Amino acid sequence: MSKVILQLLVAFVLSSAAVPSYASDDSYEVDKGDKGDEDDKDDKDDKDDKDDKDDKDDKDDEDDKDSSNDRSATNFNCVEAGANGINGKLYTKTTAQSFNFDVIALRDATQVETDFANLIDHNIKFELVDASIGSCTSYPVISSQHINFTAGDAGRKTSNIISSSGAYRYVKCRITDAAVVGCSTDSFAIRPTRFRAVTSNMNNISLGTGITAKAGRDFFTITASTGVAGYSGTPKINSTLHDHNNSAQVNKLSGVFASADKNIGAAAGSHFKYDEVGLVKFAANDIYDDSFTSVDQAGGDCIVGSFTNTPVGGKVGCNFAYHSTLTIGRFIPDHFDVLLNAPEFSTANTTFTYLGQPVRYTISPVATLMAKNAVGGTTKNYTGSYWKINPIHASYGITPIYTEASHALMVIDASAPAVMDNGEGRGTLNFSDTSSNILALAKSTLTAPFDAEIALSFTLVDTDGVEVANVNGLPQTNPVVFGAPSAGNGIGFSGTKEQRWGRIALANAYGSELMPLSVPLYTEYYDGRNFIKNLADNSTVINLATQLSLNNGSTTKAGNQAITIGTTGSTTATLTNSPFSGGDAGLAFSTANAYGYVDLSLLNTIDSWLLFDWNANGVHDDLPTARVNFGLYKGNNKQIYFREVY
């Protein structure tokens, strides 16, 4: 057609060139020499007409051929074998599966081209592609094969067997035929069958030495490996695990995995923490992935919540997991919280205590211990073989230490406390009892009365090195202290805290042999200037049989026995006050009925806190002595002048 137009255009140009200019008489003459040109034009027109006819015949032949042309597809899809070719699905596969799909030639978005390849076979390219990046034509190829479509396939043909050793989140089919490239409308995942290995640096599951982690504080690692390249998912851990007693521990393990390294198919987490003590047991499927197949889950293209690798109705489980058990540990408390009771000493003499006199507890010190994790929760598994407080341990034993604000102490009972594991992460330390002497304030230089401010401290560290962090609800580390050695802050006393520097005194006695004779035996204390009678002493006891010795110059007798006076008399000692009353023993001797004397000596079985430096040698280790004279009169102490008359 274009050729005819061109010829007509040329003729028009030539004819225009032959037209003469108009003359003044409005007439013109055609040049006779142009006749040959007209003949040429006629010949040319005849030829053009013939060419036009030939072109028309060619077009008619092509039209006849199009009406019976081989049918092509406008697009392609792939679906599960036997599924609807338009909206059929692709199901999750595993790296252990072999599978195939039906490839569908489409006439349009809603119809299968059943006449596809009706005259000519089509050898299409069928590919699995990674649809996580790019677009249909640029998706990276996972696997490829060719499928030959024939007229008898009616636009639907099953692919050859496919498998993939790699894992992929989003996979599509891509079909290429000549200029048509189409991708499946549905996507699917290819997942690993399981985690092949799970490891942790918390691999000390014995009770011996080795790595430990503090509950709720120390981070540890867990690595889960599929051994499958391409896996880039994020494993999860069941919220309910079990401890070494097989008791459920809910939400006690925290931390997350990082996304897996797709080059090796392994995911690691380095910030896991566990809030309890002991061991953690992972059952089969406790470490799992339920999100790698998310592309298939909403549409039901895998079995939600299932771990099966065997197709059920063509579908496998959406999840995969570590199929073995795993135990990790050992976990220890982060710290101890301690609650202290209010112990109390017994005031030895109701309202005071002599320096050097032992005291006991009326209320023994008790420390209640609670094993805690880093956020303050009680680690209830800190019990039994996981209880690690040992007061008599060579390195981590507990020794009570007593101190007083300004005076030295003589500690009588510094034995380790009795420990009690009460279960549930709690226990007690009991220091001494109420029947044992605990301590006394050292008696040295003369001292005026003062209040004793005594504190008891101890260091609590278990054999794993766990220490104290809080005492009575307040932050405090070791040492733990009952009371404080400062004014008004020491451990209480049942009466008063007053301490008195005391002694026992014995004085000579003179009197008639015909009457009973009283002998001064009493206690005193130093008031800061002088010794005065201790009127508050109603506690001191003297045993005549064992603590008083009598001697008449030739015979020694126990204090409770009669002793000869002179040649015909005798006397016997008695005590009116036992214990003392108002500081006085009420010592007296019966009528002797003869002249003579008896020497009195208190024995060393007397209370040591009542000794004094009677011999002035600088050491307070003496007991007083005295003589009782019968038939002599001492005289009045208030005499101004006395003279014996010869």
C-alpha cells in the first residue's frame, strides 16, 4: 500500500511541474513533447494497479493463516497438583520433600487457555524463584526445568519432580514462554525439617565447680542450628519450661534469638537470662520456629501449630523445632535478702551487770535468709542440694563477731550459727541459745558505770560466692549486723544495759564470845570516785560449803562446819541472805562461849567478776580475807582519842 501511495505522489509532482503559467488571454497550450510522458504514466498506473492487487492477495493470505493460528497464553500460573488453575494454592514444603506443581496457561485473569499449543508444541521454562527480593522477571532462580506443552495438555501440565536443599521464606513459580513471563499468584515457603543442634555456654549441669550464672542477672548464650543454608528465621523458646525437679517454670527464661545467619542456617542469642536456681530442662519442641512459614499461615497453606514433616492432606506443619531434650545450668541466686530479729541479752542482776560477768540471750539472734534473683523474686529452688550456705565451711563459714562501743569483750561462745533450710528459697541462721553464756565485758581498770552497746556481726557468703544485698529491706552488703556499737544502738538487754565495776568485800569482826557475831560480807561497785555498797545486788550467791574456808590456827574447816574456838568453845557460820540482799550476805557466827578467833578466806570458786587487787600488785585476782575475834572489842570507830590504862 505504501508503495502505491509513493507512486501516486511522484506522478502528482511530475504533473504539477508540466502545468504552464497562465497567459494574458487566459489560455495555455500543452507541450506536445509531453505526450511520451503521459504514455509512461499510463504504463506506470497499470503496473501500480497490478501491485495493489498483489498486496491485497498477500494480506488475504495472512488473514486466512491468523484464523487458524496456534494459541499462545497471556500469562501463566502454577498451583498444587489438581488445584483450581486460577486461584489454587501452593503449600509449604520442607527441605526433605520432593514435590511438583501444575503449570497453568492463562487466557486471561479468570480463564485457563485450554487451546494453548493447539498447533505448535511450546517448550516453556519453569523455575522456582526467591520472591523475597526483586520483581517477577528479576527474582533469583532457585531451580529450573523445561516443560513441553502440547495441544493435548489443554493448557495444564504437571512439572517434573522438584526438591530444594535450601530454605526460603517466599518462593514463587516463574514460567517463561517466548515473550510471556509470568509468576504464580501464590507464594510458599520451603522450611527446614528441624533444628539439628542446640548448644549453650551454660553447660555445667553438675553441682560441682564450673560455670554458673546468677539468676536474673548474668547473660548466657543459646545457639540453634538447622544446618540448612537460607534459613534466616528467628527461633523461639516455649514460655513454660521445666526445672531439675521437673516442675513447670513459667516465663522464667527471658531473652530472644537474633535472626539466623542464612549462610549457615544458625541463630544465636547472647542475652538470655533465667530467674530461678538450678537447671533448666528443654523438652522436645521447646525451641521452635513458628514464623518462617508466615507467607502460608494466613491462607491455611500449612497446618498451624503443627510440627509434622509428613504431609497431611498435602500440607506439612507450619512449625519446626529441636526434637531432642536439652538441660542447661547451673543457675545460682543473685543475692540474699536478710531479715534480722531483735535479739536481747539478759541483764545478769536484773538492773545491772558486773564487768566480767557473763550474759546470755533471752531472745537469741535469728537471721531469716531469702535467696533472690536480680529483680527481687525469691528463687524457690534454692533448697535441698542447691542450698549452699554452710556455716562451718572452711572458706565460707560463718563466725559471729561481737563488738562494744568502747570496751573490750570476752567472747565465750563464738560458735557458728545453726542453719535451717526451710525450703522455697528461705532459711534461718540461729545464733546460740538462751541457756549458754555468750560474752562478758572485760574487767580492767576502774571504770564508772556505763551502758553496754554491743553489736553482733557476721559475713554471709555461700559456697558459690553469693552474698548479701539487702538487710531489713534496706540496701546493705556484708557484714550483716545485729545492733550497732554506738550509744543507744546496741543489742537490747532485758533490764538495763548498765555495767558496774564490782568487787566482794569481807571485813574483820570483834565481839563478845557470849553473843553471836555478825561479819561484814558484801558487794561493792566503783561509782567513778569510790567503792560503795551495791544496794542493787540481789543476785550474788555464796556457798559456805565450797566458797568459804575457816581456820583457827590449827584446823581448817569448810565454811558450813563448826570450828573449835579456844579449848572448849566452837562456832558455826550462817548466811541470812542467799542470794545477797541489798548487796549484803548476812554472814554471822554463833556464840563461841570461849575466847579465840577464826580466819575467813573466800575461795577461788567465787565469781571472778568480784575479784579485786587486794594485795596491790596491779592485778585484780584476789579475794578478801578477814578475822573474827571472840572476846575482843574493837572499839568505836568514832572515838576522838583512845588510851589504854596500865
